[in-house]
Amino acid sequence: MSRLTLSSPLSGWSAPLDEAPDAVFAQKMLGDGVLIDPTGNQLVAPCDGEVVSIAASHHAIAVRATNGAEILLHVGIDTVALAGKGFELHVAPGAKVCKGDRLLTFDLALLAREATSLVTPVIVTNGDRFEIVRAHTDCELMAGDALLEIQPLAGADAKQATAEAERVSEKIRVDHEHGIHARPAALIANYAKALPFDLEVIANGRSANPRSAVALMSLGIRGGDEIIVAASGAEGAAAIAEVRRLIHGLEGPGPAKAKHAEIRPIAAASAPTDPSRIKGVIASRGLAIGTAFYLREAEIAVVEAGAGVAHESAELERARGEVRQRLQALAKEAAATAREIITAHLEFVDDWELVAAARRSIAHGKSAAFSWRRAVRDSADALKALGDPRIAERVDDLLDLERQVLVALLGQTPTTQIEIPDRAVILAEDLKPSQFVSLDARKLAGICLAAGGPTSHVSILAAAVGVPTLVAAGPAVLGIEDGTALILDTEQGVLRVAPDQGELASAERTIAARRQRQSAERSAAQNLCRTADGKRIEVFANLGSLGEATHAVAQGAEGCGLLRTEFLFLEREQAPDEREQLRRYQEIADALAGRPLIIRTLDIGGDKPIPYLPLPAEENPALGLRGIRTSLWQPDLLRVQLRALLQVQPAGQCRVLLPMITDVAEVRIVRKLIDEIRRELGITTTLQVGAMIETPASAAIADQIAREVDFFSIGTNDLTQYTLAMDRGHADLAARIDALHPAVLRLIAMTAEAGARHNRLVAMCGGLASDPAAVPVLLGLGLTELSVVPSMIPQLKHLIGHLTLDACRPLAQRALAQESAEAVRSLLAETSNELKVAL
């Protein structure tokens, strides 16, 4: 076997790696190697090769030798905390280097003062392929002197050659605006874990096994990056195609993106010129008056020494199992926004890399608690070092999960509610998602954090429930005494500390006026909705859980116009059976107290894959098996779902909605199946069947479809993307994907006209129905039912009550004649006074 000699990258004293003052290095969790205690200030290449990665804080560089050995050069211990201070780079990722080439210089005196230690680990990280056969330790070395001799492991070359011969790979562009962050990483990891072979994702000169969401996130993949996905053999090619489908199917920005989050300049946050006015970044808009309540969370103490590998391993599995079970229970009842966040936490519980690192530490005699904390914190440090603010915000999720598992390990009771005073404005360095959901919403006035970001999961949760929230407000927040009077103005991005009586009175009047208007709207929302000239318009809610149903009824929902049943099928290993589905549908029907319940059949495909339904690889999933096509491809799933919803009581409350209908034959097949099931169950009552109009094809043949269905429901999200031929998840096109485009409005008009000719109700459950500006046009086109997000129901009912169809109809015709969505919106703004409402 050919040996390779690695030279010392530094001048200094060499020592065995197990003398490192850090368990990660000392226990060789990253690989075997040596330490150099430097006496010089230059780091040079230890061999010929390529720079494959550089930490964002410049303290660590990885070099791949010409024989494939990967060498990590980590200057100092805990130097990531310096955030690049004291380091000067001389190379970039991808650079070809020769032995002795200068990689970086560093301020030796500064590191000696501020770092935990100067000792520099030099580690061979791919120990599965290479072994160290000789190390020069306990001696003084000059940069360039022989340090390590390494050679390939027995058979490693042959195995590598075979793997390379069978290797297949593909370049994939990540177009999603936020790259591979928590949710897409979890989605990909969930798929990769089910494969009987490994995949490799290569980006920014580094690689990761995608079975680990944390490892994927640590690659720092951003929107617009090109990555390489590699595997072996024919099965590998199919797996790569599936990963490509998952990446291309990523949804657009989350709810906190454009509507709730606005990044404002915060230069003054760290050193405010006026300590009574602290500026920050808006995460959730609003205005709140309250008193400061500083939220502190004590560090959980853990014991380092374990009580035996078997005992500690079993304890780790038990604790992870408890947390997993609790999160799964929460996910079943959570609103859609919270469910997505819980799903990411569930993926971290079983993250391949986290669990493997913890098990390695346990194998070295450490306790389960110490090992789990070390594994999580090492991963958190790696994510922080990327220098990507969005990825850094996911560190909070990791630390949140760390605490949840530690609580279970130590036998403590998870906190279900944090006691806070009335009208509390929560102040903290940062806030974890589990802390947020433990706050008493009845007493919570607002949140102001010294750190955090507008797209953190806490920010998204706060925006979803309307809690005014300011983040990244700086250390001045931490100096405010508990009980201090505060005005939190997240419209302007300012926290006013100890305001005078005049400011308080003004803010109180503003809040009172808003509350009065909202209270009047909520109160009136319990009445049936009619236009000012008496036309009955039904305002329903789009739902995805039992909790959302209860909330929607309180907001004045007159029924459910779209129950997204995917919440029952996602994040599980097998499909829900008939009994479980019936129970869940009945719970929601009961919560609606007799109000109509329109259940959409399973809409899986595109960006919502499920592991027990292996969809074939498709070049363009948006044009492949989606909606009703998937159900007809797997009719057993559809049969079970139809059997369940047919048995919901009282009879007639439920209706069924078929997604992605493009052909009359699709409706006929489902109707025939419903009739068969009714005979099997002895059910005599009929079931109303509706078709979703969400493609130009279904709108064009709405006349024919109307003969086969009882009602239409228009899904404007897909209808818009298919009409405009623009992917609604494409970041560069997001501003142009507007359902008020005249082409989309004309398809809506065609559908409404077909419905009127055949006396069929025409509803809308797409996002356009929740847009107050669009409502006059929709009513003018003939829609008589809108299904919207629950929080918008009071406002929309109030709006509709001030409209007349005589004013809406001509406005709709003028909108159809416009040339662009921008022109339609301008028209609506100009005519708002004519309609006597502010659109």
C-alpha cells in the first residue's frame, strides 16, 4: 500500500490528540490525528491537494489530499466564537494547493487571550478509508516537517474503485429562496433514511450523508446553489431522481416571509442613542402595552461520567422515545404552521448524525445526558459557523430539542405552561419554540428578544397567532428591570421603555380603537353573511386539524369549505385505517356543530410525498401524479377514505371534494366507487360531490364537469401557477404570481358562468378568497361561497356586509378587461371609495 506523509501545517510542539482540552477531539469523534501547540502564526498546506471547505469564522480549513484523504486543520479550541476576528485567509474553497502553501495567518496574541486554547488538531476525518501508521508527537516541529504517515485501509482502494465504477451523480440547482433549511432538510432526510444504501450530497466543497438533516443543513446550501447528489447503481439513479423531485417541489417562503417579517436597520440596537427607544427587527406586527417580564431558563446540569454503556444507551433511547411520542401527539392537533415546526423537531430527534455522535460518546464512558448535549452543541456550533442567518436561526431548534431530551433523561416533568403576569411583554436573549407554546396566551402582550431573527420558528409561531414580536433588539433589552412599563410598537420596530403618561394614553387609545373594531367584527361574524343588498354569501374556513376547526367556529365560520386531509397521512410509516379516519373526521364534524364539512380527498404528490406511497420518479412532479390522479393510481387508499367520510354523522353534513380534476371520466369513476361503498355500508343518503377547479383544463370544460358534480370549488394557488406557467415556489417569480391576473380571472368567470347555467354552487377555497382586495371582484363574478383562513373571517364578513352586487358586477367586468394583475389592483384601489370600503 502506498503511504502518504503529511507535513506539519504549523511550527510548534506536537502532542497526542487525546490531550486535547475538548472531548470532541480527545475522544476522536471527528477522526484520529495529532495536536500542534503553535509557536508561529501561519497555517500551511500539509500536502498537495484541494481546499474543500473553510469555516465561516475562518478558524478551520479542510484539505483533500490527492489520494483522497481528508485532513481537518482546526486552529485553536472554541475559536468559532471569535467570528473570524484575528484570522486572515489566503485561499478559497476549491483552490488547488501544494504542500507548504500558505492557507491563513492568525493573530497568535489575540488567540492566546480570547480562545480556550491555542492547540490545533490535525485530523484525518475519513478514517473509514485511511489509517495513521506513524505520528511524530512529543517533539518540536517546524512547519513542513514530517507529522503523520497515513495509508489506505486494507481493501479500501478496491472498494473505492468498485464504488466509483458504479457511481452515478447529478447536478441539481436549488431554486428555493431559502436553500436547504430545516424543513426541506427534514423532508430529504426522511426519504434517505428509508433507503438500503447511502446517498451523498456535495456542496460548497464538502459532502454530507443526507440521512442527517443536521448534516445537510451544515453544508450551507443557499438558493441558487448547485449541488451534486451521488449514489451507486440503477437504484441510486432512481433515488437521485427522487431527491431532485423533493428539491424542486419545495414550497415558497413561509407565512412570516413577506407579510409579517420586515428587516429594519438595527445599527443602533447594540448602542442605542436613546435608551428609552430600543430598535429591532419586526417579526410580527402589532402594538402592545405591558410590563417587562424577563424569561430566564436555568441550564440543566448533567453528569459527565456514565453508569455503563448498556445503561446509558438504553436511557438515551427511552428519553428520545418519550420526546418523539410527545411531539407526535402535539403534531396531530397543531395548526399547520406549528405542525411544520414540530415536524422539523421530530426529524432532529432521530437525526442520524446526532444519534451516532451521542452513541460514540456513550461508548467512551460518558453519560447519555452529557453525550446528547455534546452532540447537539457540536452540531449547533457547525451551523453557526456557516455565517448564514437563516441557518443560524435553526440552532434554536436544536437547543430546544437538547433540553427536551435532557428533561426526559433526568425524569423531570416537561413544562406545559410558564406562569407570567397579566399583559406581560416577554424579554429574553432568545426564545425556544417549546417555551413559546408554554406561555399563557391570555396574559401575553408581546415579545422582545435581544437576539433571534424574523424567520426563526418562534417568529413564525408569533406571527401565526398575532403576537407583536420584535427580535434582534440587542443587549439593551437585557438591562430592563422586571415590571418596567413598556410600549411594544412592532409597526415601527421600536420598544419604548418607561414611556410617560401621554405616550401610554395615546397607545391605549390606538389599541382600544383597534380592539373595538375587531370586537365588532368578531361579534358580527357570528351572524350569517349577506351583502348590503341582501345576497347570501357563505364564508367558510380552510382547515387542517381539530384545533383549527374550534378556532374557526369562534371566528364565525359558517362551515368548512376545505378540510386538508393530508394531516392524517403525513409523518407516519403507514396510512391511517378506516377507524382512525372516521374518528378524526367525526371530531371535526362535531366541532363544527352541524355546519357543512367539505372534505378534500388525499392531495398527495408534487411537494407532499409520503414514505409508504412510493411515487415513481418524474421529471416534472407538478405535471405528474397529483391529487385525484394519485388516488386513482392507488384506489385502495381512496376507498378507505370514502368509507370513513360516508359514515360521519349526521348524514349529509359531509361533502367530498376531488382535487386536480381535469377530466369528466375522473369524476364518474369516483361517483361509481361511492355508490358501491354506499351499498356495502347500507347507506341510503346521497353524498354531495364537488370538483376542484385548479387547472385551465377544468375551467375550460366546466360546463361538462358541472353535469357530473354538485358544486365547484376554485383553487387559485394551482390555477394561477398553471395558467401563468410560473412555479409558485420560484423565488424570482414570486412577485409576478398574482391570482388577480386577468387570465386567471377569466377562467374564474368561465367557471362561475358554467355553474350558474347548471345551477351549481361555485365556491373558492384558494388563497385569493382571503384577499380583501379581491372579494368585490369575486362576488361580481358570481361566487357565493368563500373558504378562507380562519383569522380573516370577521374582517371579510364585515367587508361583504358593506358591498352591493350592483357595484361589484361592473367592477368585475372592468377587472376582466385589464392587461395585468398590477392594473387590476390599481383599479380596485381607485374604486374603493365608490364601493364605500377600504380595500
